[in-house]
Amino acid sequence: MKLPPRCSALLLLGLVSLYAQPAGGPIDFDRARQLIERQRNGGTLTPEEKAYLDRARAEREKQSRSSPTGGPGATRAANQRPAPTRLTPLTDLGAAGRYEGQDGGLYGGGENTPPAAHRQAAVQQLAQIRPLNSAGRPADDGLIGFVALSMSNATREFSHFKRLADASPLKSTHVAIVDCAQGGQAMAEWAPAAARTWQVTRERLAAARVSPEQVQVAWIKLANKGPTGSLEEHGRKLERDTLALLHNARALFPNLRLAYLGSRTYGGHATNPLNPEPYAYESAFPARWLIQRQIKGDPELVLTRAPLLLWGPYLWADGTHGRAIDPLVWTRGDFVADGVHPSDSGRQKVADLLLTFFTTDSLAKSWFARQ
């Protein structure tokens, strides 16, 4: 990414001082600033002055590569790994690509759409989604309850999506969107069946005049707070916690047919250990593992114990480098001061992705979109 001239100067002066200087003595940052300004004003530099700036730029590049989250001021837990300089979106990784031994594609094998048998199973569940009354029986004036079950980022995004969708002529009037995602309540906090999160969910449904029997679809954004260790370590914990959430949701919502899974947005701007890269990126793999287990017939994920699992919109892109499937990018301005939670522009991006997905995806628009 090419930064504006003023930003380049500030980054150069502010960042390279964090690291030990290379051989040749310490860099005088006042001098470096003067050289930058002289060059920008059309002045020429001597070979020695150019070499001096090259040293400074090399230190800046070193900082960029070494920073845990790709940005200044970042902190992380002792057992949190640094992120690679670049990460390939799961949708772009392909069948031959590898990340920590994992291939690409939302569904594996480089595929971003469900395999035929799983798609057919989804079609069968979709055929059973219809407006229901408060007792869960079909009714022409009934509702299709659609909830979010997740954490703070999700409630900020889903609540904005609800406002957009409720005002859109594209949404079915039967679909009742209820934001049950809750600040500070990641997958681990939803895992106990008696957790407070489930009581809050009941309260929010009651306030929206939607009964648990009317809830038929969920959006679940996978994350845990402060993940540490390898993908195998933190990823398997996230997988276990999400599986417990799915079991609890299926018990509370007897007519829950589908759960659309999602992973985090870009974490490269994070300034704290809550969920920096590569952990934000890696949250996609537990989602995929659960779907793959269901496809293989895992008894923990049969439809009497869990809803049918599909991917919702994939939210991760490599910062301003983006991804191949669409123009999505994540800038620093898409996040608030902590670099983790979405700003208004970040909320808008996720809300737009959700609305586009549920009104155009062939396995979503049949129940969500106005017919």
C-alpha cells in the first residue's frame, strides 16, 4: 500500500525508533525528517544522504514485518504468535495452497460452495422453513425467526444489518431479525447450557415478540477472546466451544434448521491481545472443520443435535490488499481505537455483505428474500 507523503514521514520517524539501529551508528531522526522534506520539495540528495534514508526505510520495513499485528503500538499475550507479512484469504487459497497444513476453500479442497450431498441436505432443510406461530406451527401470518449468536463485533455488525434489512424491500416481511449477539460473550461464554447468554437471548426474543419455537435460522460468528498458541491449540478450543453453542441452540430452538457460520474480519490493526492476526484469520478453520465433520456424518452434528451448517459471507480480507472474490478491503478507519471492533464504516461493510448474501445466495434467498 502506498502511503500519502506526510504519513510516510510520520511513520518513518515514529516507527524506526522502536528498534535497534543497524551498523553505522544511530539514526538521527531529525536529520531523516529534514532529508525527506528536502526531497519532497524538489531538492537533491547526495549518495551518502540517499544511503542514510535507505537505512531508515529498511528499519521501517523491518518494523512492519516484525510488528505482531502489522501496526505500531500493538501488544499481545505471551503465547500469541506473530502474523506472517501476508496471509491468503481462505477463498483464494485453492486446493493446492497450504496454511499450517490446511488446504484452501471454505468447504475444503479449494471449493467455496458446498459439495452436492451437503447442498441437497440444505435444500431439504430449506423446504421446512416457513412462517410459524408462537407455538411453532405453520401460519400464514407467522414469523421466520433469524438470530445472531456471538460476541461484541457481531452485535455491532448484526444490529446495523437489521436496520438495513428491515428497511429493505428485498427482505421478506415474515423474517424477524433479532440480534442476540452480546458484548464480551465469545464462543466460550456460550458453551455452558446454563450461561447467562442464553437467558439474555430469551429476553431479547421476548422483547421482539418472537418465540424460541419461531427461530429457524442463526448467524454465528466464531471467535474467542485472547486466543494463544498454534492453530491446532486455539482452533480446536474454538471448535469445541462452538459445537457446544450449536447443541445449546438446537435445544433452545426446536425448529432451528440452518446455522450460517462466519469468521472474523481482518485483525491486522489490533492494538491489544483480544484477537490479532493470525488468530482472526485462523478463526475460519474451526468453522470449516465443523462443517466438514457434519458432511462426514459426525454423530455430534447430526440434525437432531445441531442445525445444518453452511458458510455465511466470508468476512476476512488481507487488509488493503483485499482478496480475489470481490473488492472488499479493510482499512484502519474501519476499526475503532483498539483496531479490533468495527467503526461505523466497518459495521456498514459487514452489514452490506450480510444483506447481499441473504438476498442473492441460492441457499438463503428462498427463506430470506421477498418472493
